[in-house]
Amino acid sequence: MLVDIVMLVVSLCVILFASIVFTNGVELLGHRCGFHQGVVGSILAAVGTALPETIIPVIAILVFNNAAAHEVGIGAIAGAPFMLATLAFCITGLAVLIYSALGRRTRTIHTDVSGVTRDLSFFIILYTVAILASFIHGPHWIRWVIAAGLVLGYGWYIRQTLSSDGHEIEEVDILHFSKYLHLPENRTVIIAQILASLVLMTAGAHYFVHYVSAISIQFGLSAMILSIIITPIATELPEKCNSVIWVGKGKDILAVGNITGAMVFQSSFPVAFGVALTAWDLTGVPLVSALLTIASALMLYTWVRIKKSLNPYILLVGGSFYLIFMVYLIMRGG
């Protein structure tokens, strides 16, 4: 037990360290490419950190082509957007309050309202289509058309994001590989640092899931609790850590965009695999999590559209949808 706890802490530290290295590299890459913060947060950072956990359901569906693997894949696909739309928002809001209490920043979140509404609107549309696809029982080619539409939808999202106006990245730090390893600060080294941090981040998340599972089993927690609540928290840690780091630096556009951009990505490519290559029958726990995800996203979208601003308290509300889900699990017997 003690060894598992120590290794759990070590794996968490690895994720945090990798997130610091990743945010440093992706900021510099965006700066060198002339991208504004919206592109860096919503596309580069979001896709980079979302890829590791996206691989899990894709492998489960393509390689282990059986009913159990499909079930695991569907659970992972539905779980990722749910964690982002609930806990990730909540943790980001909490980070703002903590940093402001420490005098590191103010409670005001300076973000790109148009970028947030763009990301959330794309997510709500794509993920709603994905949920509705679960109730289509016609010829299978219809599923393939929907899957293709989800992928094309993400392509349109990238185009809209790249063509949008945004704030340029300011106060970029020296590349860590250049500062500590004395390597040249060129694009090749920047990309190498990003890839190295992603590998380290993925390894840290893998071992975090392993030791969390080991400790949870020793406490007698059910497989349902592990697969629906605990494991997705661990796989989404990179996005949460990145956002907390950027919040601490006052780079709110990057912090929020990293989450909302990951939500759009998770509602397109992974979902497209699920819709096209599995039965994609969302019932019970996956359906409830999907509906709560849409509800949380709609709540935040409505707030931003009306108030034209974002504050830490409305982000904290995202955590209430996660609590509702936990209560639902407890009431149904785990």
C-alpha cells in the first residue's frame, strides 16, 4: 500500500513536470509560427494533450475487435468530454481563486469571449449529433456518413479558428531544452521538446491510472467506480495541469482554450470511430454522462453569450454536474 501511494505521488509529479515542459514548448512553437493564443490553446495544446487518451479507445475498437473492447472504447470516448466539461472547468475556476488568494493574479478571467463561444458551439453541435446517432438504427452507411460529418466538422472548426482574430502570445520564456541542455532554440528542438513532454506525460498518466486502480481495489471500490470516475480523471490530468499552469501565469486564453479546444477534438475524431466502428448504443451510464456533458457546456455557453465574460465561479458550477453524476452512480448501486 505504501509503495503504491509513493508511486502515485511520483507519477503525478511526472505529469506536472511534463505539463510545464509541454506548455513552454507549445507556447514557443505557436510564437515562432505566428499563431495567436486561440490557435495555440484550442488546437496545438488541445490536440497534443488529447491524443494520448484518444489512442486508448481507438486501439480498443480497431485491435481488440470484440464486444468487451467496444464497451471499453465507448466508455472512454464518452468519459473524456464529460471530465473536460465538468471537472476541468471546475479545477480551472478553483485555480483562479487560489492564485488570486495568494496574490499571484486577480479573480478576473481575461479570455477571448468569441473564441470560447466558438469552441463551445462547435462542441455542442458535434456532440449532440453524436448522441443522436446512438438512436439511429437504419442502414450502417448512415453511421459512416455521420462519422465523416464529425471529422469534416472538426476540419471546419480548425479553419474558423485559424482565420479568427486573436491576441498574440506575449512574454514567452526561454525554451527549457535550450536553457538547461544548452541546445539551439530552433523549430526542430522546440518540436523535440513538445514530443518528449508528451511521451513523459503519457507515461505519467499510465502509471497514475495503474496505481490509482491498485489503491482503489485495496479499498474495495467497484470496477464501475474505477472505469467511470477515477480513470478518466487521470487520463484528463494533462489538460487540467496545463490550464492550471497557464492560469498561474495569467494566460487565461491559453488556459480556457486548452479545455474547450480539447472538447471539440474529443467530440469529433474519437466519436467518429465509435459511431462508425461500434454499435454506438448509448444507454445507462454513458448516456447520462453524455447528457450531463451537454448540459454543462450549454450552461457555460449561455453564460458567456449573455454576460460576454467569464469568471471562476461559473467555472466552478461545472463541478456540480460531476457531483450529480456521482449521486446517480451511487443511487443505481455503482
